[in-house]
Amino acid sequence: MQIYLPIAEVSVNAFLLLGLGGMVGVLSGMFGVGGGFLMTPLLFFIGIPPAVAVATEANQIVASSFSGVLAHLRRKTVDLRMGTVLLIGGLIGAAFGVVIFNYLKALGQVDLLVRLCYVVFLGIIGGMMFVESLRAIHKSRAGGGVPTRKKHYWVHKLPFKMRFRTSGLYISVIPPMLVGVAVGILAAIMGVGGGFIMVPAMIYLLGMPTKVVVGTSLFQIIFVTAFTTLLHATTNYTVDMILAVLLLVGGVIGAQIGTRIGAKMPAEQLRILLAIIVLVVCGKLALDLLLQPSELYSI
């Protein structure tokens, strides 16, 4: 069933959008990521303008993340105190990111910025996660058990410490605050929840247990992406509500399915699967930037 999206100014199949939303919802529940790192490029591929895809996808992430975090709250695997610290940094970063987005949109360079950001960040994060996950799996098999988490003692020496009982940590609020700021900027510029950066940062930088990371990441993503959507809607007018609703419905259903799947899979396998997905999306975007388009144009 073809429908017309007024803000994006294109016609697309409604069932295709529902399916894409459901797929991203599954990823949200499994990995604790908003799924925007995959959905936003997919929207590019079906003809949605990057500015509209970024602003609208942030809205869909709110729904899928909210659905996923409810399941984690029932399991008591959400560190609300850590999530609040990440959230404060995320709101600051989101406001700054929207300012950058608006400036580059006025210059006509925002589409290129969004695509380049995806290639760079997905390539770096996906590569690091893939290598680290392979090492963790190898050590687990060699040692006959799950490897212990690496301690980052320089984090423990920073001031302004706070106790995070759910995560079993007593560390400075500075590192999680900075992680939140970085994620907020990415949410505004790339239309992502930022989970593909926040999840590995929470595991390898902050030393949080993997079972707590997913739910805490989703908790922070809800509020940062909601704030980002509000800013885009009021300053850029690039939020297409018809597109958002279709993605939202699929995302809510998919998140519940993904949460159940993720609970049954070992943490190391979850991380390496996420790394592979990130690298595949990165490769597709890089290929699109490098290949000569079928129709050339000039300004």
C-alpha cells in the first residue's frame, strides 16, 4: 500500500516501513541500542531525504526504547542513577548537536555530514567491538569461564565520585557525563540513540556489567531522543509524523521480541553480532559515497 509522506515529499510502501520499524525494534531490545544507526541509512536507501530521516527516526527510537526498557525494569536490570547521569550529559550534547545541524543545513552541507559521520563512527566502533568480542570469546573458551571485566583504574581516580549500587560501581560522574554529551551530539546530527557508542563505553570504559548496560542505555536513549525530536520539530520542521507513526508501531512490537531473544543469548555473542551488523551498514554507506552515481549533476 503506497502512501505519500508530505514532509519527505516521497511515496513509499506502508508495510515496508512497518517491517523496517519492527526489525529495528528487535535490535533495540536485543542490544540496548536505539537502532537508528541501521534505520536512518535504510531510510536513505528508500529515498527519504537525510534531514527528514534524522529528525523522524529520533521519534521512532523513543517508542522502541521505551518498550524495551519496560521489560528490563521488570527484570531490575536498569541502573537509574547511572542513567540519570548519562541523561544530563545527553541533554546538553543534544542541544549542542542541533545547533551544529541547523548551521550546516543552512550551508547545504548537512546530507554529506550525516553520511560521513555514519561511515567514520560505525567503522571505528564496529571494528573495536568486533576485535574485543573475538578476544572475549577466545579467553572464555580457553579459560573455561567468562573473562573478568577489565578495570580502568584511571577512571577510579577522578574526582566527584558517586556510588552506583545496581552496577556495583563507585566511580567519578565525569566519564559517564562525557559519554552522555557525546551520545547527545550524535543523536542530534545522525538521528541515532547513540547506543552503538554508549553500550561499549559503558562496558569497557565504565566497567558496568553487561546485563545492566542494555536497560540503562535504553533508559537514557528515551529522554535524549525525545528532546532531540522536539528540537528538530520546532527549529527545522523536518519531522514527518506519518513516517514516524509507521516506524513507531513496528518498533514497539519488535522491541518486546528482541528483549526476549537477547535474554537467551550469551553476552559475548550479542556483542559480536552487533559488531558485524554495524560493519555491514558502514560498508554499504562507504560504498555509496565512493561509487559514481548513475545520474551526475552539478551546482
